[in-house]
Amino acid sequence: MNTSKTGTVPDHKPRPWIDLLVSIVIPSVILMKLSGSDSLGSVYALVVALAFPIGWGLFELVRYRKKNFIALLGLISVTLTGGIGLLELNPQWLAVKEAAVPAIIGLAVLISTRTRYPLVRTLLYNPSVLDVDKIHHRLLAEGTVEVFEARLQKASYYFAGTFLFSSIMNYVLARWIVTSPAGTEAFNEELGRMTLVSYPMIAIPSMVMMMLIFWYLWRSIRRLTGYTLEEVMAPHLLEKESPKAPTSGEASDRGAKDWNES
């Protein structure tokens, strides 16, 4: 007998990288590349850019009944960047905005450590990456839950530090590169140049820091549980990596073929 699932809310798996792409990266590219008078113009480019974080946030809210923090952050970031260009404010406000966004994220990481849902747990230590239940049961058996929680807390501080680094570097780059009046073609070009420079100077070092934090977290799991990486990977990831087992029919056909060849 089939049970009706009408009205049930689908399971929501964290997708931080998709959130960042849709809510921050794509809108920023639109503002930089399509704000010129020969494209959409400042007003329409801002409207199109805002549509991405607003649409994504509404989709998450309607489908999963979840409020998307990154979509909200992207909405604020895009509004501020577009507003600086529309209002033709002093470029120093762009530097303040560029520094404020990662600083807010870093502050949110610190605040989240005092809640039931730390951001490090959401981004790195979550069921889409690791077999969290299996790890937790072993920690309970070994009596090392508190030790692991302390290391998870330390990882949160390291994680917040990566955003502090990004905040400082964003401010320095914005003050150094973006010097033209807001709302001009030169301003948009300098904004694009700043984004290109930020990848090798900010994004790559931050990514390396993130990898080191994940390695620290993994090393803690290994030392406290004794599990190997394959043993704690999320089950759906292991299914993708493991070869598909032959069915009984395939096995019998293969056996008959081997018998005929012998």
C-alpha cells in the first residue's frame, strides 16, 4: 500500500558551494560585466543581480522551509555594491563593504559556536561528507565526545580566522585598485580587475586554509576513533566509488562463458 507524501517537506542537504555560487559569485559577475551603458546599465544590472539571491532564498524557503543565510548575505552584498555605483559614492565605501562581508561571515561563525548548529559542523562535519552517526557512536564508546567537541570548537576559530584574513585583504585590495569615481566605466573595470586579483591573493590562500582545517578535523577523527577515511566517508559517496556488484544472472552468464572457454 503506497502512502501519500503530499505536503511533506523534502530532506535538505547543505549545499554551501552552490549557495555561494548562486548568491554571491554570479551576481557579482553580473554587476561587473553588465553595468556598462553598452550592456544592461547600472539599474537593470542591479535588478538582474538581485534576482539570483532573492530567487534562491525563496526557493529554499518554499521547498525546504529553510532560511538561507548565504542567500541573505548575497542579497546584502549585491545591494551594497550596486548601491555604491548607483549613488556614485566615494570608492572608499566599496573597500568598507568588501571588508564587511567576510567580517560578518567570520562573526557569524563565532556566534554559531554558541548555538546548536555551528557553521563548521554545517559546512565540513555534515552527513553529506562524513558518516556523522558512525563517528558519534564510536566517540561515545571511547568516551571522547567532549574532546572531539573541543577540537570542533577550535576548528571553528580557525575557520573564522580565514574570513578575518579575507576581510583585511579585501580592504587592502579595494583601496589599492579601485580609485575611480563610482558609477563610471573605469569604476566597473577596476572592480573586475580587483575580482581577478583577489583569486590568487585571497581565494586560493583561503582555500588552502580551508583544506588545512578539514585535515585538522579529519586527523582528530582518526586519532579519536581509529577509523580510516574510507570508513567514515558518507555512505552515498562510498556507493559512487565502489564498483557495481554483478547480479546473479550476470554472474551465472559469466560462469557459463568461462566454462565454455575452458
